[in-house]
Amino acid sequence: MIDLIYGGNKYRFCKGDKSSYWLGVDRGNRGSSFYPGNNCVVPMAYWSELQKAAIANGASKEDFVTKKEKKVSKTRTKKSKGLSISIF
């Protein structure tokens, strides 16, 4: 987790296995207008702004990258039902 004070408010970046998100942790005295509330997810429109501020404060870019697993696709084979005639 990465804690960040931005615009007088405190935010926390939570990284999970499948997704990651920013939470509002504490509203400061001179808090900005887009603070979502305590323990509420910050709207995605502000994530890049918070991420840039966190990197400027010393966080690593790798902390924000989520690894996507490749899905293994199976090849499909058409099952033959014997001889048939199809007219299109």
C-alpha cells in the first residue's frame, strides 16, 4: 500500500490480485473538492493525477502496474455427425 497526501487529503493505493484502486483515508483541513470520503474509492478520473503525485513523492512505477495473465484458448474442432448436405 502507498499512502499519499495530495491537496491536503490523505489517500491510499491498494493493490489486489485482480484490481487496484485508490481510497480516501482522511480529509485534511484544506481538503480539495474531489475527496470521496473516508474509505471510499476515488473516481477513476483522478487516478492518473494521484499516481503522478505518488511517483513524484518517490513511489516506483512498478507499484502501479498489474500483471495480466494470458488466457489459454483451446482450439475448437468441428464434430462431424456423419454425411450431411447443407444448402445455403
